[in-house]
Amino acid sequence: MTFSTADGISERALKWVTGQVHSEAVVLRARRLHGGVSSLVHEITLQVGSEETSLVLRQFDNAEWTQNEPDLPRHEAASLRRAGQAEGAPTPRVIAFDETGSECGLPAVLMSRLAGAVVLEPADQTAWLAGLAHALARIHAVDADDFPWAYAAYCDASTLDASWSAVHERWQEAAGIVLQGRPPFAKRFIHRDYHPTNVLWSGGEVSGIVDWPNGCIGPAGVDVGHCRVNLAQLHGVQAADEFLTLYQSYAGAAFTYDPYWDLVSLIDYAYWAPEVYPGWTALGMTGLTTELIVERLDRYLLSLLERYAKR
């Protein structure tokens, strides 16, 4: 079978994949996986003797990202190995990585394929939120004191421009809170990009947590906040608040909520003019518009400022 670079995968990459698995491995098919927007991800099915196996190949094709973070494949591989220590929160198994792209053609990570699919419009929203919250609490329980990557904010709140908002002055208030400085926090192993698109489901249960190039040591509130701002856009403030309540019940005394981290996560996400995330529509989410996203972000902001005032 021949694959062209137009498919996003080259013969060179496939040769590297088979070489990492078995000298007699044969590629049966390759399928582009959609949902992510920052890298090329393919499911590759191999035959080795009489057995078939499916793997996932991530190729980092964003030149700016790889220039700023040249260790991305090594970083994701290390994150996956550390996350693999979490009980009840399955993650892919690392098979190999090519840090520079010298062998694969692009910097890449080869990993096992987990069963399941992304769910964005659940039949039972409370059960769905509970699954998301419980899996995240299990990740945060992983011991990672010696993990070498540390949390950093994505955006500079001092340059936030929320002129797109109907309450833009309240966004400046939020930016001012963030710029006051970080509160103390317990250091946890965090996913750093935890949201529903990176969680797989099978049989009504979480079957996998994927997309780990940003794993690091940081405040658990950043993961909670990042998931909450995604939920607020997908389903509204009530869903984001229910997720927080459920996460608190699972994390217990290990987590102390501070709305500061929600505000940091919100500004990280809303630093640019809001839009409907292409990954959601690629996975079949319907009914979202830019106008609705803006409205929901404003409502979520106001709810956080109220929480902050009452803290």
C-alpha cells in the first residue's frame, strides 16, 4: 500500500513505524485521526505474522511549536510514562519517539492505540462529568516530584484585549487579579491540556486520556480550570460548576480550590477573539456559534469574578 504526503504520512514515516515494531511488520492501512489541530495524528494498523495491531503516530508538523519546544517528542514520551502510573486513568503506552525527525521525517511519537471515542454530547451529562472529574483526580494523584517540566502560563494577562466582549472592562478586572501574582499551590503532575476532546470513552466509562506533550508539574487548578472553560463553552456555566463540585469530591483534601487558577485558564483560552474550536466540529459537535461562545465566556467570567469576590 502506498501513502502520499498529501495524506499527511510518508513512506519514510511508515518505514520508521514498522522498524520500531518488528522486522516483518507490514502496514495494512493508515487513517488520519481528527480532533486535534496542532499536529498530525494517524492510526496505523500493522500485521505481524498472523496478528494485527493498531498504533497511533503523532507527527509534530507545527514549525513554530517545534522551534519553541524542540524536545516535544521526548516531553510527550516522558509524560505518557509518568501518567501511566495513574490507577484507573488509562494512557497510551510509548513505543518509540524520534525527537528531531531525523528518522521519521518529522519529530514524532509512536504509541499504543486505546479503545474508545471522544464524547462531546453525552446522553447522561452528570455521569459524563463525573467520569471526567474522577479520571483527572487520579492523574493528579501520581507522584511526580522529579518531573523536569514545569507549568508556565500561555499568555501575558497584561496585554489582554477583550474588545470583542460586551463586558470588556470586567475582563481587564480579571487580568488585574491574575497579574497580582500566583497564590501558593501544591505541586501536582498535571496534563496541562485536559478537556473533553482528549478523553476517550467506551461502554460509558473513561477508556483513555490522550495528548500529553504538555504534561508538567504545576497546580491542579490549572487542569481543573482548563477543563472548566472548555465545558463552559460546550455546555454552559452550570456544567463547568458541576464538574468542579465532582472533582472536589474525588480529590478530597488533596485539592484546595482557588478561582485564581480558573481566571488564569480563562485568559489563556480567551486571549484571542473567541471562535468555535475546529476540533469540536471535526468530532461532530453541533449547535455552537461564535456568538454563543462569546456569550458563554462572558457569563463564565462573571461567575468567576463573583467567586473571587466571595473567596
